Amino acid sequence: MAEKSSRRVALEQSLAEDPTDTFLRYGLALQCLREGDVEEGRQRLLALIADHPEDQVAAYQQLGQSLMESGESARAAETLRLGIEKAKTRGDWHAASEMDGLLAQL
């Protein structure tokens, strides 16, 4: 894998100072995905979902999309369905609609 970007290093340093910051955790997961460190990004999204299953609707969407991109359709569908359920429970109709659109592409 290529050298870590300065943005990723900064996120890691900030997260080391406050490991419970969900915004930083999500941002670092996305940065890992952007840099092609797919497994690390997915693991970070899964950990965030495990710690905050009701609150991290965007993490379900990003994880589902990542799984779609690598052809893991069954896992993507499962993740997106769960994310849609969580989004609707929270009243986040926009996120539910976006994930429903991704699900329709499978």
C-alpha cells in the first residue's frame, strides 16, 4: 500500500487523542477507503456500526457501497437493508432513499 496521506495521519492523531469521537472515526474510515485501504476502511466502519448501531446510518451506506464496488452483492444488500431500517427508525428519509437506490442497483 502507498504511504499514508497527511490527512489520514492527522485523522489518526486526532483519534488517538479522542478515540470515542464518532465523527473522526467515520472520517478516518472514509479516508482509508479513498486511499485504497479497503479492508481497513471496512473494519473501521464495522467497528463504528457495532459501537453505535442506531446512530451511524451513513456508515451503513458507505459500507454497503464499498461492498457493492467489490462485487460482494449479498453482503452489500444485507448491510443496505439494515441501514435502511435504521434510517427509517431515525426518520432519516433521505439516507433511506439513497440506500434504497443503491439496493436497487444490485
